Amino acid sequence: ELSEAGLPKAQVEAMTKRETDRYLQSNPISQKLGQEARRNWIKGVPHHWMLDWSTPFPLFVADAKGATLTDADGHTYDDFCLGDTGSMFGHSPEPVAKAIAAQSSHGLTYMLPTEDIIAVGSLLENMFGLPFWQVTTTATDSNRFVIRWCRAITKRTKVLVFHGAYHGAVDDTFVRMKNGRAIHRPGLIGQVYDLTTHTKVVEFNDVPALEAALKDQDVACVITEPALTNIGMVLPQPGFLDALQSLCKKTGTLLVIDETHTISTGFGGYTRTHHLKPDFLTLGKPVAGGLPTAVFGCTADIAERMRAAEKEAGPGYSGMGTTLSANALQFKAMRANLEHVMTPAAYAHMLPLSEKLARGIEGEIKKRNIPWHVSNVGARAEFVCAPERPRNGTEAQAAMHGPVELAVHLYLLNRGLLIAPFHNMTLVSPVTTEAQVARLVTTIGQCLDELAA
Ligand code: PMP
């Protein structure tokens, strides 16, 4: 009997069982800490995403440096998850760690600027080609505030997202498409008003649908990643992003590019690498080397329109901003990171090595005639348990195979290899080594040998 992902179901189940037992046996300290944590933490964790791994209880971390992580039981891991992008340039990069340490006894947050904002402003402009910036604390906040600005500027109420997109915990984006219509994303907690009133959704790579959705000129902005990375991986088809840009322009719709994950593409993200011209660009996660920080940037024209919108709104509360945003510590970390870590030289290491990883995994898949494939955007590579590259969110969703992914993730984790717990994502950092990549490729091959037997 075949499982959905082209592998014998019995093998997948046997591996999951054996690897679960192995995890239970080899992590007694994590298990004990996990039990103790249940006294005070809901479901035993301070943030419920920590339960999204394939393990029967969370792996407790003792230490992390570069692309290596050590758990509470003393095992070391080659880390290809890297905090799901927050540590994409390595754990505690030296310049960032030093900058944080140096600032730590000089005040952490004042709600006043420091001299660092001058340097960071020009670093951001140099990296992304956009002149004006603001700092927030998470990519979620950047996206939420940018959507507000887009509505204020355009005086339109609606936003458009692509089916399968994720932009953080932003209410306006929590829709999916069903039978061509927007619905609430299944599973939302406490959602009491109808998100579909103001949010449209179409499939990625579907130009006619996008054109139809924008033609009434009631959409304030399209917010998207240039390649969808939160539902497996959906790459833009040739011409799609050009069409998106020109349709936005034609209909007066603002374009927001969320680079939070696609910053993996190269220096300056997908936007710079592929010469996109967004009105707004948002970026969180790795921008300050792992310290909670995010930014959004815009063109001079948009900055002017923001000023006008603000004037029109009159005095009062804008609905944007959080107290700890743009604090002195964030700026020290961001400055060190942008000056010394997130550099073209870093990408010169990451990109070819990730390519090697992607082609290596692809080779292991092909050798065994398994109907899977591999996609990558720069330093982010993903193996997908289906033969064809998905063209949109619906196809990408259909290509996800929970039970197989669970077995593979556990197999790898038990052998000292971490990949992201959500689908099959790997990140290569500037300090990831050839040996680490070779080990991941070989171990995936061994795993597939067993699964396909
Ligand atoms: N945008 C994208 C593209 C993301 O993938 C994520 C998180 N996965 C976010 C925004 C939100 O980031 P955060 O959870 O740090 O707010």
C-alpha cells in the first residue's frame, strides 16, 4: 500500500515509531524539564510554536553558536532551521554579540534615538534602494502598520493576499481561498468579525484572477512574498511578478513586498536581486541578528503621501507603534548585523553552499526514483514530497504530507540534524560548513533508503 507521498505507508509508520522511541530514550533531561515546565506554562511551553516539532516533547536547548546547537542532554546538532530564519546568519554572530554586550550596561530602551540611527538608515537604503524607514519589533508589526498606511494613503479599504500566504499574526491576512472565494483561515481562535469583508484572495501565479480582483480599484495594497515560503515553496512563474507590478501600477494599488524569508535570495533580498520596485518593503526576523527587530521601508513618493494622510487624519492616535520599538539595543544589534554579518561576502558563502545542498538532496531523491523535488530561493531550500513544482497555494498544500515529514524530521533530529519543523525547509548560514551540508545530504539518503525499501 502506497502512502500519499509515493512511499510505502508501513515503512513510514515503522520509522516514526522507532524514531519516537529513540527520541524518548536519548533525551531524559529534556523530558524531565518538559514535565516540570507543565507546572507553570500552558501546555508546558512559553510559546505554543515550540510544540510544532515532530518530537513527543520539546527539545530543550543548552547552547547555540554559529550553525551548531547543543541540547540539554548534551547532543549537538547541525542547525539548518536557525530559529526559522531569526538566526539565519548564524547563532550569536560575533559582531552582534559584542555590540549587545557593549550596550548592555548603557541603557536598553529610552524612547529616544541614538546616533546609530544615522548609520542604520543609510545601511538600509544602500541594501534595499528605498530611502525612508521605520523600525518595529516583529515582522508582524511591520506588516500590520504598512497595511494601515496603505489604507490611509489610498483611501481604499481592501487588501489582497495570495492563497497560502503568511505574513505574521496580522488579522487582515488570515484568509484562505475556497471555491474561488475568501474564507477564514481554518483554526483561528477568537476571530469575531468577518475578515473577508476587507480582504480579497487569489492564487499566486494567476494573472487573470489578479487582474479581475484589482480592476474595481478598491484594493489598497497587495501584500506578498516574491516567492511563497510558508506553504512549502511556490516560486513565481516567469512574468508573474512583472504582471503583478504593472497591474498594481495600472490600478493605483500599492505593492508591499514582505522580504522576511526571501531575504535568503541574496544581498538586498529578492527585491534587489530581481529588481522589483515595491512601494513598501518589510523585513523582520534576521535583521538584527536574532534580537526582536523589524523594519519597513518605502519610496520617497510614498513617504510624501504618508505625510499627507497623516495631516488629513488630524491630531490623535495613529494606531501604530509599540513602546520598545527602535530601542538602543536593537539599533546596536542591527548596525553590527548590517555592517558586518548580512553582507555580500556572507551571501557569497551561503548561496553556492545552499545550491549544493539543494542539488545534493535532489540527487538522493532521484537516485531512488522517489517522486519528490527540491526548490530553493537562495540560501533557503526545501524538499517537497510531490513530483511537480506547485504553481500556487492549493497545489502546495496538496504536496504536504504530514506523516512522511514527521518521520523524516525525527530521523534527522535523532542523528543531530535540525531542519525547520514546518514543512521541509533548510537554511544555510554564512558559518554553515561543507561538512554539515554533506552530512545532511548523506543522512537524508539513508533515511530515504529505509523509507523506500
Ligand atoms: N512574514 C513572513 C513572510 C513570515 O514568514 C513571517 C514568520 N514566519 C512573518 C512575516 C512574521 O514574522 P514574526 O513572527 O517574526 O512577526
